[in-house]
Amino acid sequence: MPKKMGRPPSGDKPMKDRIFVLVDDDTKMKLEVCKKTLDTTTSDIVRKGIDQIYKELRGG
């Protein structure tokens, strides 16, 4: 049976949940700069930001 076509997995965990956020123009511009500088996606930037804040909250 042929393998399913579609978006390739991002990492080792399946991505099944979505979140939606509203941002102002300044925040969107900052996101675009981050994406271009790091050559990555919006999703990756958001995940990295969440990981960073989580670590700070845990004292890491």
C-alpha cells in the first residue's frame, strides 16, 4: 500500500492541535523578521517561544 501523501511530519510527535492568535502589526513584523532570520516557520517560532517561557517558569 502506498504511503500517504501530505505535509511531512515536523519532529517526532504528531501535530494535531491548532491554535489561533490575533496580533498587532508590530508583533507580526517581529514574527516575520524572526522567520526570515532563522529561515523557519511561524509554527516553529511559536513552539520555540513557548518552550523558552516554560523553561523560565521552571527555573531553567
